[in-house]
Amino acid sequence: MAISLLWLTFLGVGFEAFSQVLAPKRLSTPVFLDSMKRATPVVPKVISAVGINADSTQTDSLQSDSDLKSTVKYSAQDSTVMDPGQQEVHLYGKANVTYGAIILDADYIRLNWKTNEVFARGNYDSTAKKWIGQPIFQDNGEKYDTKELRYNFKSKKGFIKGIVTQQGDGNIRGTTVKKDEENNMYVRGSIYTTCNLAQPHFHIAARKIKVIPEKQVISGPFHLVIADVPLPVGLPFGFFPVPKKKEIGTSGIIMPQYGEEPNGRGYYLRDGGYYWAISEKINMNFTGQIYSKGSWGLGVASTYAQKYRYSGSFNARFNRNLQGNEVKALNRPRNDFSLTWSHAPVPRGTSSFGASVNIGSNSFNQFNEFSTTRYIQNVASSSVQYNKQFGQFARIGSSIRVNQRFPDRSKETRDSLGRVTNTDPGALDAGIDFNFGINQIAPFALKGGTGAWYESFRLGMDFSGGISANNTKVFADTSTARLGFSLFNPPTVVTPESGAPTTYALNSQSLPEFIKNGQLTGRFSVPISLPNIKLFRYINITPGISLSGETFTKKFKYEYMGNNKVKVDTLQGFYFANNVSFSASMNTRVYGTFFFHGKRLEAIRHTLIPSASFSYVPDQSNLFEKTVVNQRGDVRYLNRYRTIGGNLTTSGTSAAGISWSLNNLFEAKMRPKSDSTGKQFEKKSILDNLSLNGSYNLLADSLKMSDISLNANAQLFKNLNFNFSANFDPYAYVKDELYGTVGRKINRWSFTEKQGLARLNNVNVALSTRFAPKGSDKPKKANTPNTEEQQRLINANPDAYVDFNIPWTLNLSYNFGYSRQGLSKGTTIQALRVNGDFSLTPNWKFVFDTGVDVVAKAPSITNIGITRDLHCWEMSFNWTPFAGSGIRANNYSFEIRAKSALLRDLKLSRRRSFYDRGSF
């Protein structure tokens, strides 16, 4: 053995001299031994008992192969002692041995060149009454804290006592350990835990554990110990994968939740399956559920991200549900599905692809969702779009959209046998849209221009189209209150007032009708911007011309049949409608300042922004059909292509109108509270916007004025947000049975009929505020390091995580709404909402979300949550005492689980969901 040649030097200087006991000698420099050369031992000048010096620079010219593949370096702070008799080197005091990727530190280390072994241990300090310098062994970055260690450099096997090592999120402790040549460890008397305390709160106790570094931990029979109390909870074997440092997650089995739905699907095992951490860029989650009364479900979910390019998530679920009624005839299976997909690109290059998909069966949320927010969701919108830019001017784009309204559960009825029937099957509107366009260009200034007036002439082109279909039985709202007539040849359902649904259930039988109801449209426009005109230096005038046209595959023909009924015939074919329009817009700004010269308030500045636009369409005869609609001879111009409700108008073949608006801004000029800012004055917004909007149809034969809208928003008292909107009808109404309780609008001003200056149609007021300590709105950061993808997910869903660093937050909102149509009675909604959280202690977090429906005099949906940080565990309790509807029941859930993602299946759960009809 090459290391044994160390003795050549000692033999050359007299072996007998070393038969004595050598006194320890302090060394000031590390000692190096090159195992690749047969040489004199590399020993500093050590004075032996007979006074012979060994030259550390002296080498032997003889060389041969060695069993060791690298240089062994060793040093000690106190002393190094050579023992030729036993062929050993003893290192005392903060000793260190380094061999390749192996590093060993201890208070005492013994190297044996004959057996290629190293032994290390600590020393007991009788003064401090504790062990010091216990061995720390590192191999390829893996660190092991031990009490005593023996390791063979040649065989790469070792024996360890009292080990503590970190493997991924968990650490392993054992009484004795054997280490083989493949770096695997066999631990006896072992515990496995993710708690990093010296005395862990919990651990898995096993007689034997095998550790495959950086891959997995495998144990024999084990049981769970909490607070040093063994629990009768365990398994015959355990498998704990060790995540790689750059991996998003760890592949492994997901343990299911358990519980019962008393009058529903029975006992269940839910959301168990397998998590597959494919790579840093993508992972997948396969789950399933099974119920004792025959129901089952499957799901697959994935999140993915490509740095600097895109990120997204995908979730598909399918459930086969049986309610488990005792009457077998009622146990009709129901198939429910849900698909959500979100894809967010990072803007780069000239193209982009994005998706926001949320579609599902009408009953999926009602019977399969456990989130209150998802359960009460009534509308889901989906879209997938692609856009591409060609150079500086051309662009194309396409999109697929699906807008879904789920059934109104308040319309459910039960017969004597308990069968549930919903008269509202929900509504679906789907379509494919596409567009192509040329951005407006200045043809007379393609090379930059010289500033001439005609160079501001601009020309563009837009073409768009699409195919859309819906499951609506009637083309529009044909109530007499809105139109003043009814249909002579109505479909199955006459009007919404009949109580029957205006939509049909979408299934394999109704799919042909759905497709037949589809409409293909194509639109083009050529906007032309003429040179701007400056009037009186301060008024900007922008004229414009637009050429436009549309294509349709359906056309509607109207005929009055008497008795206040209009017949509507649908003609299939290919139709084209085009028109030209002229427009001009005018705007300016007017400033006014009111001086106060107060202690802090110096002045208030008022900015008035009036604007007006004029539009004229010479001929619309190809778009509308003049039709008598009732016995009085009232005339309507009904749209030939956009259904009855698409565009109601009383105008003739030409159209001309003026639209106007008045926007107001108010700012305060304030002196700063402190002179340290260096500013003499600072601006503060008083009213961000106060606007009045309306329009006037110049060519209409009556009712020329549109409704007038009033809008305002401001931030009051630093953090109080105020929003206001109202709509006023300037015309008077008279009672008319043909128009129901709404009455008929007449061509007379409201104030001339003593009905007020204008009739209030609706008003909405919203106040909201947020209270929180400074810095609470900053992006959330977890206490442990996260990947960029994990941090993005946390910041995108802040409500899904508990931040113990924020002591409290409080959000208040108040909403008031009033609406009234014509002479009918008004309806009022009024709600107060409060939500927030607070930390009772640094480890207790309370979350609440509640409100009051002032009109109904009842609480709205209320949620209360409690989270307790138990160091390596966390406990959560969520309770919904008020579900906001008689259809839903209250619910609660309790869960205690290990924090580590590796041991997330060590949990205890109890849940009662809002759709459980019984009690526990």
C-alpha cells in the first residue's frame, strides 16, 4: 500500500528511536500527504526523542500506484502526534482532515495509514459539562453531525454513532449508522422529522431506515410521535423522496381526505392521488375521489412556467355523481365536469398567446366545489386569443370565447318524491372571432414630414368577423314593457314573464339546434382621420370619415299582424350591409383657481374639460325596416340583422347625433406639514372626476335626447375611496296597459309634466377603505426560500396564504343601489361588508369576512378562519356560520398538518361542506 511507504523515512533514520512514546508537539502549518508518490512522509520538522530532524521537503524517487485517488490533507490547532508503531497520526484540538470531497472536523481525529481508516470523536468538557468538537462529516455537500465516526477511505464504508443529517426538508437522527461504498446509509434506532429543533415537536420513529442521499429515504415499520408521546398511528413501511435543490416540488403520493355527506353521496375518500414533479418548468397532480354510495371522480392539474416567456396553470375534473337515495328510481347518475386554464405570456417579440378558460357543467359548482367563492359563482367567462404584429403597421388576431351563466338555483323545485327540477338550465354564448388590421398611417408623411397641415391626414383599415351561437330560445327580450308589442309567432317561450325558461339545456339532442342558431358575421371599416383644426387657439377639432360594412347569414323580416302583434320571419342566406359615416370631435380645457390663503390650504384649482362629437350616417335603409308595432300606429325601425333587441330606434333611414360630456377635476394646493421636504407647495386631489354625459339624435322624430349619466370618483380622507354613478331620463311617462307597470315614455320633458327635472333611473354609491400598518401592501415573502415560480404564485394569490408578519388588516365597504324603470316601483340594494385579519399573538392569526344585507336585514355570507403556527406544524379552522341562502347549509373545516411539503400528508382533517344537507 502506497501510504505504508510512509515508514521508509522513519526506517532510514533509525526505527528504534520511535519505540518510545512521543510527546505531543504543536504544529503551526497543515500537513500534506500525497498518496500518489512513494515518498518520505510529509512531516514538518518534528524533533524526536533522540533529536533527529525529519525534512518535510525530502521525497523519495521511487513511485508506484496507490489505493487512494487524491491527496489527504490534515491539520490540528493543538498538536499532531506521529505513532510509527501503530502507523497512526493523532490530531488534537479543532482537527481537520480533507480527502477530495470528504471533509471531517472534530476535536480529536486518528488517521491509520495501514488500514486507511479515520476515527473521530469529541471531548467532554468537565468544566462546562458538555461535549465539544463532536465530529462533523461532509461528503459531496452532504453534512452529518455525529458523536463518533469511523470511515475507511479505500472501501468508502463507515460506522457512525449518534448521527444527525439533513435530507431535503427533513432531518434524520439515529443511534448507529453504517455507510456503504455507494454512500447509502443504514440507520438503526432512527427518527425522521422536519422539525429543526434539538428536541423536535414530532417525529417518525423507526427501528431501521435506509438513506439514499439526494434521492429518497426508506423506512421499515414506523409510528408517529408527537411531543414525546408515541401514537398508535403508523404504517408497515415509509417512502420519503428527497427533493433536489432546484426542483419546484417532490414527486409522491397524496393522501386523501376523509369524511361523510350524510344525505348525499355517503362516506368518501377525496383528493388523493399522485404529485409528479416533472421538472423545474412543469409539474402535474393526479387526483381521484370515491364515495360509498357509488359516486367517483378524477382530476388532473398542472402548473408550468418558462422564465421570461410565459406561465400558467391547468385543471380538469370529471365527476360521476349518484345521490344515493333509498328510492332507486331517483338514483339517476349525473356527469359533471370542469376545465380551467390560465396562460399568461410575458410580452416579447411580435406575437403573443394568452388564455383564460373557465368552463364546466351547470351543476359542477353546486355539487363538487368546496370553496365558497366558487360555489356561489354564477357566471364564467373564457377566452383564448392569439395576436401577431407584422412590421410597424399590419396586425392579425383571433380568439375563442365562451360566456356561461349557470342555472339560478332559486328556481329549483321538488316534487312529492323528492326529485329536483330546475326551470332555468342556464345560458351559453360561444363564438370564434378574428381580425386583421392596418394601423393608421400618414401617407403624406411616411418619411417624417415637414410639419405641413396635410401631413396629419391618416388612413387605416380594420376587418373583423366571427361565428357565434347561443342556447337562447327567443332572440331578445320581447316583454311588452320594453317594446310595446308582442310576437305573433313566438317560439316555445313567449316572454320571460311567463315563468318558463328562455334558454334550453345544451346536450347531444339540442346540439343541432344550437349550431343552427349560430350566426356568421364579418365587419370591415376604413377609418380616415383628417387634419386637426385649431379654433381660437384653444379648441381642438378633429374631423373623420369611416367606411364600414357587415356580412350576415341571417336576415329578419317583420310584418304587423294586428292586435299589437308583429310577425318575425328568419331568412337564411348571405347578406351584406354597408354604410359611410362622418364625424367630428371638439375638446378644450378651462382652468379656474380659487384662492383661500389659509394656514395650509393656499388654493383650489378647478379643471373643466368640455367635449362634443358629431356623427352623421346618410343612409341606413339597408339596416332597419320600418314597422308598425301596435294598434295605435306606433312605428319602430327594427334591425334586419341584429334581432329585435339588438337596436331599437325611432329614427328614419339617416342618423345624425351629437354626444357631449363635461369632465371636472378639483385639486388643492397645500403647504407641506414640514419644511424638511424642501417644497413650497404640494398638490392633493380632491375630486378625481365629476362627469356629465349625454347625446342628442338630430334626425329622430321623437325622444331625441338620450338618458343623462352622472359619474364621480374621489379618494377622501387619505384612504377612503368614493364612487358614484347615476342615470336620469329627461322624458315623462304615462300609464299604458300595453307597457305594463313601466308605462309609456312620451315625447315631453319630465319637468313640463311635473315629474321633476329628470326621472332617476338608477343610482349607485360605493365607499371602501383599508386600514393596515405601513408596508403591509408590499409583495408577500415567505419565511423560507422559494423559487421564482412559487413566489409568483404567492403574490398572485395573497388571500390563499397567511402572513404572520402583518399584525392586522381591516377592509370596509358599503354599497347602495337604487333602480327604477318608468312608473314601476323602485328596488333598493344596500350592503355593508367587513373583512380583515389580526394576530392575537405572533403565532395566532384570525381571519374574518362578513357583511350585512341592510334591505333583507340579514347577514350575508360570513367566513371565520383561525390559523395557529405550531413551529413545524400548523393548525387551521374555517367556519361559515351564515351561508347567505336557504339552499346552502353552513360549513366548517378543521385541519392540523406538518408544514413541510414533504410530510404534508401527515394531517388530521375534519370538514363539513355547505352542500351537506344533514348534520353531524
